[in-house]
Amino acid sequence: MAEIVLDHITKRFPDGSLAVNDFNLDIADGEFVILVGPSGCGKSTTLNMIAGLEDITSGELRIGGQVVNNKSPKDRDIAMVFQSYALYPHMTVRQNMGFALKLAKTPQNVINEKVEEAARILDLTQHLDRKPANLSGGQRQRVAMGRAIVRDPAAFLMDEPLSNLDAKLRVQTRTEVSRLQRRLGTTMVYVTHDQTEALTLGDRVAVMRSGVVQQAASPKELYDRPLNLFVAGFIGSPAMNFLSGTLEEGILRTSLGDFRLSNQMRREVERSGTGRDVIVGLRPENFEDAALVSPDNRQYGITFRAKIDVYESLGSDVFVYFTRELGRGVNSAELEELAQDAGRADSGGTGETIAARLDAATRIGEGQDAELWVDARPMHIFDPASGRNLSLVSDDGAAISIQAAPDRTDAGEPQAPAPDAAGSSGAEAVPGQAGPPGEAT
Amino acid sequence: MAAVTTTPRQKAGWGSANVAVIALALIPVLWMVSLSFKTPAAVLDPSFIPASWTWGNYDQILSTSQFIRPLINSIGIGLIATLVAVALASMAAYAVARLRFPGKSVLIGMALLIAIFPQIALVTPLFNIERSLGLFNTWPGLIIPYIAFGLPLGIYTLSAFFREIPWELEKAAKVDGATPFQAFIRVIAPLAAPGMVTTAILVFLACWNDFLFAISFTSTISSRTAPAAMEYFSGSSQFTVPTGPIAAAAVVITIPIIIFVLFFQRRIVAGLTSGAVKG
């Protein structure tokens, strides 16, 4: 049991490339911290540095108050679970799990006791005398965990331990890992590229990009208050939708419609000196079928029309996808990196697919020209140049930093599509799309 | 294979080609076996099957220390050279496969250079060195050159095996509290055992079959190995060629090779082709 402190940790490889840049993180005793990021972001390197498998170029690493920079892995009292599990193929499950204790010259009866205890926890008792080659993927994964827990180490390090399991088993094992960590109460550092794993498992999640920690916070904080475009786009599935927007006299014009910013928000954005072009982030669940939104709530967002390209029902929810013109401005390095990570090739077209999560009660269908509503309260506004989330500057939460534009219109007014209004509003007009209804200007 | 259709003509063609090749390789061996069972008088008899079979040649060589002692030398020198070469080669191969260190490519190049160096060019210098060091006509006098020439072979074969062992196993061992040496002995070496056996076989065969060094660096049967000893067989008189005993001795030293190859055929092929397909 120990806290782990990463104090200005930097890793530069001999070829000069910077893998981890000035990493600072205090991991409390018993905390479950996740390092998450796209491949190549330095998360595994960071973990290897904690384990002692990679040298630290500069900075200080303390485990339990002791500087361990120059200690070899065996003197750090940490256990690690590898992505490939790295089970010793020539040893039985029992020998695999007892190997560390044997090296530590623990008496054989103590080893047996501890191995059997761990096997019981992990439901491996009947497999103790088998070789790893004869085990299923899930069993091997549990042996790898067992090898870590028999040692009762100061901390567990896990390097994508679930990525070799199939989807169903992964979800199951994820729960097991979580339960195990609660039960043992041991500090755990867990590396993954899967943001779902990160959000579900961690007490705290550090999102990394290109060797730099973007934000380290609780899963809820990351989701609700992402510090920048990268975190916003990385956390959440389906990912946050990004639209280009233009600020004009306190009105935020987007291809969905126009939003009026609150005075405070307007001041913050102006003070940041961003200029007129911004990127607007809306999560899929911020959208709703306009017909299902109560009149009281409509004023907090705007209503628009969209042609539904794809309709997916998950039973509990419905996802609909529609295309909006990309406009100018939505191309930042961070978004490109996210797109690459997600395997989305640059479409090169002018359209950007927007995902919306609707209530299952919706009657919207595929190919329909539907009326949708989007809640403006949780909207995020990003600076395209720096990627900074401008809507976070006020500390009292993003939800009230934005006021929906149509707050002066009668909530009961039918949201009739008004193409002429769209034209007059001067926003980028999108074919087949409703103008911003009730836009006062 | 089943998908490939062969006409009977093709089959016959390939069959006869195979038979021809095998016959070409095997007839001298069978001739040697035949000779070893012929009486001294029948040695010049051109018939393939001996007219009268005799164990006389075998009795003769196996009853004299002129052959038994060299046979023991062959086995002893071969085993020692093999063990030392494999132990050293496995450490060197591990370093070559795993570590980045200055001069690594030079080391690999040197090893290759030694392997392809014509041995005959080294006989004279080595002879002089061994004489001045007092190694001439001793077991170490043969063991050391055998190790030197076995090492490149061992390093190449073993590094191919080591490369196929996942590096994460070693990391896991280190995190489990092993020193680098413990990680090598307890995790890496057991996994590389098939490769080590293969390498050992190849190195042993090379030692066993060596004639050049054996004849050059020895002068008495105290250290002479079997292939060299056969050179010194004498006939019943000065004018008789000891064809029969030589043939019998040749058969005796071939038998272990045949057994080896039959048992370890797959391993030998794996060793010779290691790294060729995978990795």
C-alpha cells in the first residue's frame, strides 16, 4: 500500500523523440487511476517507468515516499499485469502465481497458502496444475491477475489487461477488476486506450495526448467539464459532435442554428481573444426529438430540422445520424488526431456526421426530415487554435454559462421551419435544414 | 498437396529422379558397409554383396586401443566442446537478440566471419600457438578450436530462438522480483531449451565430423579423435591397405550420426532454418 507520485517525469528516447513530457500526478494510497489516450500517447511508457522497465530521463518518481528512479523493478514492490499476460508457458498456473514469492524465498507452505487463496478469489482453484497453454483467454487473464495479487504489492500496474478478451468477457472482467480493486484496496494504475474502460473503472482518469497529460480528473468531471477539445472528443461514446461556429455580437451562429450566449460567457470568450471562429461541442444526448421535449424545456435549446441518414435502435435508446455542413473552422490538430485514432479516415467532404441520442419513444425514422431539439445548456465552446474549452472559464459550471437564444420567444410557438428567417439571419445556410426558429435578430 | 494433380507420367519422372539422387548419395555408404563385412582377401572383389560375411574387421578395431581410445576422445571432446559452446553461445545470443549495445553489429559480423573463414588457413598458426602453449596433442587443444568454430553457429541459431520468446516474459520476471540473471535462467533459458538442444546437436555433429583439426593438432591416441585415428590404421603388413578396418570404423562412427538424425531430424531442420520463416 503506497501512494505514487510522478513529479515532472519526462521520457526522451535515445533517438530524441519525446515520449512523455513533464508528467505530474499524485496517486493516493488505494486510488484507482487510469491512464488513457490514443496509441502512441505515452501511457504505456509512463507505466513502464513506474514499473522500472524504462529509465526516467528526468523528474522524480516516488513510491511510498521513496525515490525509486534508480531502483530496479524487483526493488519497487509493484506487480504488473501485461497486455499479453506474459504467463510463463513452462510453468503451471500454481508455479506462475507463486513465482514472485519463490524468488523472494518465501517458505513453500506460505506460497501454497497465498496461491490457493488467490486462486479461490479468482475462481482458478481447479486449474492450478494446468499449463497456460491449456487455459482459455479469460482464465489466462485471471492467472495474470492472480500472479499480481499473491504478492500483496504496494501497487498494481495494469497495461491494457483486457484488450485481448472478446467484448462480452471484457465487460465481465472489467467488473471483476473493479471489485477486486475495491476489495484489496491497493493502489492501481491502469493503462487503456478504451475510454469506456477508463470511465467505468477509474477513481481518476488521466487523459494523455502526445506525451502530455491533458486532464486528470474524475470520470464525471472529464465528461462534463473537458478542459480542451481533445478530452472532449476522446471521452464519450459516441463521441461529442463538433460544429464550427461564428460569434457575432453575442450570437453564436452554427449550422444547427443560432445560440445566444449569456453575458458572462460572452465576456469570457471575448476576453480570451479567440476571434470570431469557435468550435462548438454537443454530446449526442444533448439532442432530443423535438416532439418529446416539454414546452417548458424548449427554451433552453433550439429546434432545427434534419434529414435522418441512419437510424439505430438499441432498445433503451435510439441513435440517429444526420449530416451537417462542416463549415470552416472545424479542423484542428486535436480533432484530426481523434479521427485517426477512431479509424475514421478523413472524409474530405464538406459534411460532418452528427450523432444524436434520442428517447426510445421517438417516432422518427430513417430518411425522414425530422425536427430535433438540442439543449444548449451543456454546450461547450472551444478555441480552434488552442483547443481550450472556453465555456469552462467560469467556475460555476458550464450548464448556466450559455443561454439559449430563443429565450424571448413564446415557448408555445410552433417551431415552424422558416427558411426565409434562416436567410435573413445570415448564418451559414444549409440546404434542407431549418433556420434558427424564433431568432430575434 | 492433394489439390495438385500429377499425371502418372509426372509421378514416374519424379520417382525415378528421386531414386537416382538417393542412390547417388547412398551407394558409397552401402559400399562402405559392404567393405566392412568383407574379408581382407575379398576387398578388391568388385561384387557388391560380400561373398563371405565376416565380423573380423569389427573384432579387429574394437579389440585395439588404437580405435577405442580415439572413440572415447571423440565423445569426450565433442561433449565438452558442445556444452561450453552452447553455454557461451546462449549468453551471447541473448545479448544479441535482446540488448542494444555499441559494437553489436561488429560482433555479429565477426561471428559470421569466423564461421566462413577457411579452417585450413588457420591450421598452421594454430599449430604453432598450440605448440608454444603446450596445448598440442591435448584435449583442450581440440576443445578450444571446436568451441571457437561452434560459437558462431550457436549464436546465430540461438539468437533466432531467443527472438521468438516474447520480451514481456522477461519484463514480467523482472517485475516479479527476478534479477536479470534469474530471469534468464528461470524463464528465458527453459523456453529456449528446444533451441539449445538443436544448437547442441549441430555443434556436436560439427565436432564429431571434424577431421582437419583432429589430424593437425594431435600426435598420439591420447587425444586423437576417431576420424583422425582411422588414418593411422595399419594393415597386417606394410604393404597391405587396411581397407576393411577403416570401413568398419567408418560404419561405427556413422551409426551415432544416423541415430541422432533420425531422432532429432525435426530439431535439426528447425535449427538450420530458424529465423528463415518467422520473424
